[in-house]
Amino acid sequence: MQFEFTEEQKALRQEVRSFIKENASPELMEEIKHNTGANGPHYKAWIKKLAEKGWLGAGWPKEYGGLGWGAFEQWIVNDELDYAGVPGAGTGVTMMGPTIMRVASEEMKKEYLPRIISGEVEFVLGYSEPNAGTDLASLKTKAVIDGDDFVINGQKIWNSAAHFGTHEWLAVRTDPDAPKHKGISVIIVPMDSPGITVRPLWTWGDVRTNETFFDDVRVPRKNLVGELNKGWYYITAALDFERVAIGPSGRMRRLLEKLVEYVKETQYQGQVLSKHPVVRQHLAGLANDLKVNRLFSLKCAWMVDQGVIPNKEAQMVKVFSTELRTRLADVGMQIMGLYGQLKTGSKWAPLAGEIEHFYRAAPFLRFGGGTNEVLRDIIARRGLGLPRP
């Protein structure tokens, strides 16, 4: 089947490209390169510009401050931002905002949605714990009602935005006597609340994540998302939105283009690498896989436009896209040989060390947002109708 974007959608892609070229300053790119990320002033200025264009939540309904565009248009914006390697919408826009629209009170919608879409509110995802990762429903961080407040105690791990986020989307146990999937709630916790301690954890890919401790943290009861003890449904819905957001593959496409240029210019045993059959086969396979990933991702966008939350489809695009990242990095390292292991800063590093860094960063997304092994079980049950093992 062949299909094309509309002329308006093609024009949008060109507009985004022009915007990036005019506004992505060298200072912003340096912040990204040195992992100062959202702590830096250039990042904040960039997010503000995206918000002013309406592109942070372009696919949000107009009644919530969005442009009312479809998910296809939002996908185009995200894909171009990813291709250029510049920041885009955070989890507040891609995960929490859509969930709040569907399940939260009108008061919560009015309080948070405008601030999310303006970039004022940056969310931290508070799910995993030291003994509750893959089996998230085993979480033990608890919230006890005390008058008009919840009092929260516990620990979260892999809190990737806790060092700069403004609010935590926190999964807590509010009924210790209920079955483990039934006694969970979601509470929005301001990160400047007394009793919160954040400690850094650095990954192999030079990305900072965190462990976060909650000691008698008091939060107003109005910060409860939806209904008490219904949090598991909100968690899974938000994760489906996150897995769709992982789908755009602009950066992988750009990296493959660079790799193709590299093999055209680099000789091995008197012949350019692009003439070697094995190299050509690997690169052609990656190009085809990128097209498959694009179709997976666009199908999820189409489903969102039809008013359907992708479920098994979201798991499929997350598994395929994250494992494609690993395959791309692995092929690049094999083609470059020992030189591919040199880091950014070495004068001998091919592509300025980008493949080496991508190789170290790629594994994170295979378990971030849900391990691929578990997602395959979900695909088998919900997609293929297979029984539980």
C-alpha cells in the first residue's frame, strides 16, 4: 500500500525544519551534548519557543490549549525534532496530559493542562522502586490520608527527571489490604515539597537518572488523579501513551544517513566500504527496518486520531523501535571496527563518536517504559489471544 502525507502536512514538515535551523543555537546543542539537558537556560528558552509555536501539544484539543491537530501532525513535529537531535515534548505532554484529560477532575484539568502545554510544568515519572520494576504492582511507597492531605513515605528509582522536574506523577499504595493491582493510586506531588530527597544515578550511556526518597511528604488530597485505588488503570494508560511517543525515529534515520556517507568515503583493503556486499546488506536491512518502524508508529498515530488508545500496537512499536536502535548501533560499531569504540573528543573517532555514544545509550530504552520481554507477553496475550503461561 502506498500513501502520502497531505500537502498541508508536507508544508508543516518544512516549517519545522526551517524553525529548527533558525532557532537551534550552538549553545543549545552544547547543553545537549554535555548532558546539562533541562537544567540549562538554552533548553528552557528552546522549550518556551516550541510552546509559543503551539508545537509542544499540537495534537491536544483546542479546549485544553492545543492546536487541535491530529496525531499525524504531532508525529511530524516530533519526528523532525528527533531528527535534528533537539528537545521536544516531555512526559507531561505525551503521557500525563492525555491521561489527565481522560480521567481527572475539571479542577485538576484547569490547574495543570495549561501549565503543561506552556512548558511550565515538567513531570517526573514515579513508578519503579528497588523491588518493584517489572512487577510494578508490587510497589510499596504508601500514601495515608490525614485530614485534607496525603502523607507519603517510600522510595522511587530510575526517576529520570527528578533533578529538574517540577512535579512527580507518583504511583502509591493507598489500600494495603486490597489485591496488589487494586490498591494503587496516582498522586501529583510538587518536587519542592518538604521531605523529598533526590540522589543521582548515572547510566552507562552518560544519562543521569535518580533515586528519590519521600519522608512524610504532605500533599493535598485534591492532587489525587481520578479515583482512589484506580491508579493501575491510569498507570497503564499513561504507559501506552509513552510507548507511542518512543516511536518516531528521526535520529535513527539521521544516523543511518551519516553511516551511509561514512561507508561511501572510507576504504578497506583498497575498496570503499560501500562496495562490500556484507556492508550493503546490513545497511539495506536497517533502511527497511526504519520503514517498518515508521509504519508501526504512524498506525498508532492513526489510532489516536480515531479516538482509540493503542494497546498491543503501542507495545509493538516500543519493542520494534528500541531494538532497532540497538541493531543500528551494533552495525555501526561492526563497520567501524575498533575505531568505532572511540568516544567523542578523540580526533580518530568516526562521526565524532556519535555511534559509540548511541551504542551505550540504546539499551536504556529496551527496559525504560516497560521491559521488552514483558511487552512481548502483552502482545502475545492481547494481540494474538494466547493464554498466560
